[in-house]
Amino acid sequence: MKSHVFVVDVDSYPVHRDRLFCSVKNPNRINARGNPNSSFFGLYADIKALRKGDLVFFYQMRKGEEKHLRGFRGVFKVVSDPFFSDEIIDGVSNSFSNLGSLNKKVLGRCPKCGSSVSDKQKDVKKTINGRERKVTIKYCQKCGEELDFHILPNRVLIEPLVYYDDPIDDNTAYIDRNFIKKKGMLWTMLFRKTFGAGRERSITHILPEETEKLLFMFKTLFREKKIDTSNHYNPEVMKPLIVPLDTKENGELVIEAYLEAWMMENIDKNIPVLKEIIGPVNQIEYVGNNVLYGIGGEKVDVLVLHKKNEERFKATVIELKKGKLKKQDILQIGNYTKWMAQLVFGDNTKESKNKIQPVLIGFQTPQDIISFARNFITDTQSPIILNYKVGNNTIKFERIL
Ligand SMILES: [Zn+2]
């Protein structure tokens, strides 16, 4: 079961729940040096990993003193393709519990200047009840005006699957021995959390066993509640999120994030050459990009898990390089093998390591690197190398090892 965790806060969660959509930030498309912004297209990759029918959980971050509201919330399912809309989405007038959406909004643009670039936050000193206090405010990156709500125009529509009013708090999710004993740890979420403030992504694609654990905890701890779906958001326009495949003169993509975003959109769409590596779509158990496998923030670009007859029989680990592959990229296989086996097969035995299929995708890979990879001894399956080529607004692959 594929599922994704969206990070929200006390302002955005109630609007998402009542109007039934998820959204992520919209950083500047171009960075300060005038180049395409990798974070922007990284977010495209994250949201393009979603498919209709996938499950969605929210993770509500703490804001101020509202500690008891923090935790995992759910459960919803994806019902649209991702899209862009700058509409301002209001909360619902009869939603006024302590986590109601009344008077709350999710913005698609700045109400003052119309910019759809997401807000930033900063600490300022404000006088509240006659006392000067430090508070965190949101502001528009374009006009600088203070904003009451987040600008989140990259969206996907959802429906409730089984809805629970209460969140699973962090203690229960991560520390409760009973749940760990029965259902293991939420490793990828934990790695994400310990990765460090500001570096977290707004969507985490969690493993099927993590999904199962969250569903089990909800069912064990809380009673299902009915949710009013009559106020669901009906977008006026749904602009598709388009990945530009701009290249340098030699044909190399300008940034790697183009390749990542394109892969997440197309990985299960029967792309020649790639489809032989990915295998039949009905055997895909999980696809995630930017998957953390270590407490130090170690990650792989793309992870695909394959399942047949109820058994996970293979894990394909794909590393993406926009330029020429280097020796170091091949050596990296040795770094993740043990941890990846542990993460997805539960141990690091020879048998588990042997179920890992390393794949490297690069551009005009030199002959000496191909030879190096051919002779490189690993505990995994022999590495596969593909070269990519951009043309006619698509990417083609050639298998060279
Ligand atoms: Zn503005």
C-alpha cells in the first residue's frame, strides 16, 4: 500500500481536512544566482510520486503551546493528479471546535500582491498586552507584507478513507513498546524527524509496514468518526505541474531535480528500457524518492519495492546523476547495502542483501566506469547502468550494463 505523510500545522490542517485537499509549498522557481531552484523541482518530485488511490496521513507540527494537537492524523486517500491553483481556500463556517477551520485559510497567492511564491517566516518583536514579546510571523517573499496563513498552491484532492478525530502523538508513534513489539518502528519518519530543522521535506513516502503500523494504531486507540464531505474543494482551474527538461548544449539536464521529478511522474508508465527494470506495475509495492535510510540523513534517490504472492522479493535502488557517473557513485552501493537490507527486509543477511538491485542512471557514462562497475564486487545483484537522453520533451534510456 503506497502512502504519504504531509506536514501541516494548526492553521493549515483544519482547512485541508474540511475542504479535502493536501498542499505543499511553492518556493521560488529560480534561485538567487538566477538558476533553476532544485528545491522547487524537488517538491515537484515529491508530489508527483502520488497516485490516485494512495493513502494520505497528515503530520501536524507543534505551533506555540498547542502540544496536545501534535501528531499523525488521518486517514485519507488521493483522488486527483497533483495540480497548481492560486485560489484562496477558506475554512468552513460551522467548523469551530478547538481544531475547527472557521476563520482559517490556505492561500494560493498573497492577498496583497498576488504572488504565489510561498511565505517565509521570521522572528519579530511585538507588543502584546503591553509586553514586548518575540513572535514568529509569516511574510510574503515578494512584497514583504505579513501574512496570516501559508501560501500553498501545489495541491492534490483527497477523500476520507477512515477518519479519526484524534492524532497519534509522537510518544505513541515512536516510543510505545507495545506498538513497537507488534508493528516495528516508523524508521523513515524517524530519520526524517532527526534529519534536522529546515531540511525536512513536506511529503514523506512511508513504507508499507509503516502504513500498516499507523492504521493499526488508529484502529486500536480511537473510534472512527464520520466526516462531513459536503464542503470539498472544487478547483476552478487545475494547472498541471510541468517539469521542464532543459538541457545544456551537450544534452545534459540543467539540474538533477528535473530527472528526479520526471522519474517520479513516469516510473510506472511503461517507459521503454526502464520498464524492464521496474517490472510489472501490479508488482510495485512502493515507490519513493529521496528516501532516508540512516540516522545521519543518508538517502537514496529512488526506492522501488516489488511484491509477488504477498512477498517482497526485490528492492530496486536507483541513483540519479545528471552528468557523467563517477567511481564514487559505484562505490556508494557498498555504503547503503547493509542499511537498506535492514530497512526493507528486516535484517542484513546475505539473502536479504542479494534482493537489492542497484541501478545507476547517468549521462554519457565513460567506458572505464562501466568496466569498474562490471568488476565491482557487491553483496547485491550486479549493478545496472542506464544512460539517459533528452529529446522531444521526454527522456529515453539506453542500458549499457
Ligand atoms: Zn505579497
